[in-house]
Amino acid sequence: MYKIGVVGPTASVDRILSLVEEYGDELQFTPYSYHDSKETAEIIKKYGMQVNAWLFSGQIPYEIAKKELGNDANMAYVPIMEASFYKSFLEMTYEQGKLLKQVSVDVIMPTNELEEALEQLTVSFDRVYTKPFWSDIDSNEILDFHLDLWNSGKTEGVLTCFSSVYQTLKQLGIPAYWTTPTRMQIRQTLNILTEKIRASYFKDTQIGVIIIEIEQFDRIIEKTKTPYHLQYLELRFKEMIIKLCEKLNGSFVEKGNGRYVIFNTRGAIVRELESINNTIHYLSSESDTTIAVGIGYGKTVHFAEVNATLALQQSKEKTKQEIVIIQEDGTIAELTDNQELFEYSSRTEDQEIVEKLKKGNVSAKTYNKIVAIIHRNGWSNFTVKDLADQLRMTERNARRIVTDLCNIDLLQCVGEELSTNRGRPSKIYKIQ
């Protein structure tokens, strides 16, 4: 059973938990309430190992958690949509006995839900003061915004996304209303989270195959003084592979000539990528040569092994030792020096780009990798040298690829780099 941590103010968490009965057979929900949204980071750190996924009552704690974890793979939040503002306006009108025409509203960025909600109302307001904010804002700043407008007589009521601000304003006798998601929005988010967890589960249990190959194994054989030295060396290699398999809880087959194949699940491999990388560096040190590693995922052992073989071939083509992963959808991932996965696709479905690449004799994989590099580095423009360094190839080869992409209008030369050195200035390019 999957464990879901529900994070938010107590009232919001209770509202979510009141709607989770129908998911009880496959999901277990645990409440983690807070008084201030800043407590989210501490909750994530403290209880992260006890849950499989997180459900946040709103975008504010979600953004804080995303920043803390660095990704949103197993997270979801209940969004504030137009219906949430309509609900707040209706509550305000019912409680006050009239529609307040001058109100202040805080809205999390980036969003335009409030503007769209107001545009669709047939009634008009004299003035709506809005306070856009990002998730890292201090709630006291939001409180001061509403109080300043109220004390200066510019507003008759307040709509706020912050429970702490709402409670403080109510205690001061100010007509304040807490903008919260509707039950429909909560149910929709629960359905989305359920599907996300199911997809994650099936992805996690996919077959994973790791192929490890000690390159130039023949030279190692030639260097060994006696057959016994070679056997001792192979025993050390095998010992490290067995230790890795034990950590992965997988199994391996020795193919001979310095090649080993490990079988496991995708989830186990992803969780132990650092261990795999450490083992590879140890093997490289012991053998005094580079180690090629290809990892493949697939729905069956056959497809996973095919992808692993393709990944191994790409790893062998690298000028520097790297682990290459090919996923079931053809996405390629390379484990960088800082243990981050750099992903790009080997395919493209844009027919216009496909036709251009055919004319330029450039593969979709190469083009997608260049695009991914440009986006990852945040380049508005770049030189051939910049690209060659990232692709780990000679400037001559990089220049040929750039020229081909310019000829088919996928890259554009936009100028030249000023240089104090002698020689021709470097041209500057950007993606079309």
C-alpha cells in the first residue's frame, strides 16, 4: 500500500482527508499539518522516508517542497481555480448581506485565475487590489498589504490564500475570507495523484539491464605475467560486480572477455546509480582502462537488453568514461560528472524538423542533444567551441554539425565574438 503524506493547514488537511475513503484500498493518507507554510521544508526533511508521495493542500507548500527536493516526481497539490474565487465571493456576499465592491486579494504567481474569474462575472467591482506573490514570500508581508489598505479605508473586505493571515484578520474584526479549493478540485487532484502513483509503480517495476564492459580487455590479458594473475584480476572484478548485485538485489551473468550483465528492476537501478558509478570507477582503477556501461529499460527482458546494448555502444563511443541509459521510449540519459542525469530524445515527431534533418544529414539524436545542451546551460547564443566542449568532440566535428544545421535553418549565425587574440573571431550562433 502506498503511503501519502498530506501537508497543509489543519483545516485544509482535514477537508482533504474527509474525501479519501474511496482510495483506502490502495492508498494510505497520513496528515502533516502546519501553522505556517514555512514549516513545509522541515516536514519534508523529517518525514520524507516514511511516505511514498506527497499531497499538498495548495501551491504554496508545493512550491516550497519542490524547491527543497529539487523535483516534483512524487508530488501533487490542489490548485486554486476560478471556482475557488467564486466560492469566496459567494461566502463574503452571504455573510455581509451585500457584494463588497472594494476588496484586496492575494494571488500566488504565476497565475491569471483571478483575472479570468472577474472577467466572467456580470457584476462589477469598484476596485480590486491584488497582491501577486511567490511561494517564498513572508506571510507578514501579505498581512501588512491587507492591513494597510483596510486601515486607509480603501477596502471593505479581504480574500487571502494564507490561513495564518485569514485567522489574524478575523481576530481583528476585519471581513476576511480564506480562498480554498472546492471539493471537486480536491477529488480531481486525488484522481490525478492516484494515476501518477500507478504510472510511477509500473515504471519502477520495469525490467532493467546493465551491461558492463572492460574495454581493451585483450591488452589486459597481454600485460598479465601468468594466467594466475589474470584469474586473480578477474576474481577481483567479479567480487565487485557481486557486491553491486547484492546492493541492487539483482542477478548477473558473466559473458567472458570482461563483459558482465546485471538484471534488475528500473527502480532499483535508479536508486543505486551512485553505487553503480562508484563500482565502475573502482573497476577502471583496477584494470587501468576505461569501462563502458550501458543501461536499458523495457517492458520485457528482450527490449531492456536491446536498449542496454545500444546504450553500451554509445558509452564506448564517448571520449570520457560515462554511463549511458536508454529508456523504453527511446529517451537517452547520460550520467554527468556531478551525478546528474542529462536527458534528450533520440527521436522527433515534428515532420518539418524530420525533413530538414534528412536534408542536412544530421540525426535526430544529435539535434535533440544539442537543443537539450542549449536549454540546460541557458544559452541565448553560443560558439562552436562552447558546443564542442559540451559534446566532448573536436571543434572540427562540432563546426561541421553546426554548419549543417545552419544550412537547413535549424541554427542561425547571429554575429562574431570580439577577441583580443590573433586569428579569426569565433562566430556566434543561436537556435532557430
